[in-house]
Amino acid sequence: MNYRKADPLPPVTLDDVRGAQKMLAGVARTTAMEGSRYLSRLVGAPVHLKCENLQRTGSFKLRGAYVRIAGLLPEERAAGVVAASAGNHAQGVALASSLLGVRSTVFMPQGAPLPKISATQHYGAEVRLHGQVVDETLAAAQEYAEATGAVFIHPFDHPDIIAGQGTVGLEILDQCPEVRTIVVGIGGGGLAAGVAVAVKALRPDVRIVGVQAEGAAAYPPSLAAGRPVSIANPATMADGIKVGRPGDVPFGIVGTLVDEVRTVGEDALSTALLLCLERAKLVVEPAGASPVAALLSEPEAFEGPVVALLSGGNVDPLLLQRILRHGMAAQGRYLAVTVRLTDRPGALAALLGVLSVADANVLDVSHVRTDPRLGLSEAEVELHLETKGAEHCAEVGRALREAGYTVIG
């Protein structure tokens, strides 16, 4: 699979994906397919989770990176490779390069989580921190490639990358031959394009549904325009699919072979991540949970059996903590409230007594006595509570007001 810069990039075929599968034998794991009783009851048909979060490096990215680097000519390998990524692609390129004996340099944003930087270095790459956002990091990596002759390994916009990612589709058909719908997250489009190429060639009746975060949904306007278009300032907790413009190569495939592209909100993403952790005992990053978010948002829209592709599980522990609280809040299981009260002995105990009667579990208390907003005899208490749902949250608020407390938020 060697393409010169002057050559037009060819379309990706089933033979390319099968060739990639042979190349990845002994390198990428055939990841597990787990059933979900909860989602199956919700959808009304069997739902299976394809666990690429359990892949080496924690995501599907190793597949495409290895196929791309393995296809380089000897002189290209000798020049080394360079990539830009905030996490998953970085680790995939680092491990693939190490396995193939190729020198790799990976540019990452200065604010990249330390666990992802450390993992990329552990897999053998030289990490250079540059820029505050991935676009700046990407530009730095491309400048490095031009200056040194290193081969730039794009995260999604190359046929070899797409062919490698498409091997996930072959595994899905082998593990769940009765599948009717495959749901997959979309960022630049490499994974969705690869899966679509493999699956549609063998089972054109299977429906492929792509999922994007609402704040980073470049595909809907691009598909409407008939060409890749950029969106300004993509914003979502799902950094694995936070891409402002579809790739040229995957866009053509997605537009032809993917049946539908849906969007999901941040509440749905955090709720889906929480569900994967609690119900399936799987650590999944927000981008990897996007197919589950789509199922939760409109379960009746999917014909079963359904396979939801969990694309990755690399999530920073501090971010995971915030997302879990966000997910619990979205389900009415977590409530942050500030209460103003008279600052006198026993006032806090009385407040906690009201919460005890209301059956709210206090997780954290912050007591503020000195603030220009407060009167001399006033105090504010910020409470973080574990609750039992939206109705219980409302009951807690009513109990506090009926007890005479001023509830700020």
C-alpha cells in the first residue's frame, strides 16, 4: 500500500481491509464483544458492545497507524514518522512505530493530560509539547515533517489508516453475524469509513449509523453541502471526536456508505459513560461512549441486533471524575446547592438534619462566613448531595425552603 505524493489516493476496498487484517495478525487484539441486558431491554432487541477500549493502547487507533507505517518504503521508514494528537492517535503511532523499528516524534498540546503524555513516551515516541489546541499542534507536526523529511501520519485522512480501522468491521461481522445496525462515533471519519467499507461490501443490508457530539458536528453541514466544510470552535468533552473538519478521504466514503449521522449532547455523553462504568463495568472515554449515548437518546430508532462500537477508553482520571458527576447530575443523582442561613451555633447541624429527613446523602460541605455579599450574621453553605432522581432533587429543594432556608442554587 505505497502511495507517492503525486499520485491520487485510491478508494479503499474490501481487499484493502482484508490485507490490513492479515498485516495486523499478532499485533492488534481481536477485542471482545459484550452483551448489554440494560441496553437490550431499552432498545427492545439485542445490543452488543464492541470493546475497542480494551485494544492495545486503549483504542482502535493502533490498527490504522500500524498499517500506515508498515506500508512505508525503506527510505521513508529511515526518515522516521511524525504525528500530532492529544492522546489516542499519539499512542497508536508510538506503539506501531516501536513494533516496526521506526523512529517516531509526536507533537501534543501543552495542556495534554499527563497520563497520555507518559503513555506515549512509554510506547517509544519522542513527545514534543506545542500549542494550546490540536490545530496548532498539527501545524507544528507538519512543519517538522517538511523540515526533516519525516513522514506525517495523519489520524484519519489516508486510505491505509481507513483500511486498518476497517478491520474492526470484519471482526463485528464475525462475532455478531446477525447484526442489523452498527453504531460508531465519528470525528474525522476514519473509523466510520473503514467499518462501512468492510461491512457494506459483505452485508449491504446492515445499517451504519454515525454519531457526533452536538458541539463538534462537522459532518451534517458537510454532507448537506456535498463537500467537507469546517466548523468554528468545536467544543465537547469527547475530545476523541472533537474534529472541526471531515477528512477528504473518509468524507467520500461516509457520504456514500454511512446511512445516517446523528448528534448527541453533553448530558447524553456523560450519562452513557456512567452507564458503561456501572452496568458494563467498562471504562470508556466520552468519544467511545457516543454510540451508547445515541441509543439512550432515541432507543426506538435502532433495529436490532445492534452493535455499539466503544472506540476507546483513554480518559484522564481527573476528567473522569468531573464527567461522572456531570452524568449523575444529568440523571438527578447528584445535586449541588448553596443555602444561606443565620450564622449561629447549631445552625449547620440543623441544616444537615433537614437533609437527613429528606434522605439526601451529603457528599461534601463548604462553609463560607466571610464574604461581602453576606450580612454580619449570615453564612452560606455549599452542599454536594447524592440524590435518587429528578423528583427527589425537587423534594430536597422543597424541604429546604419549607424549613426557612434561602436556596441560592
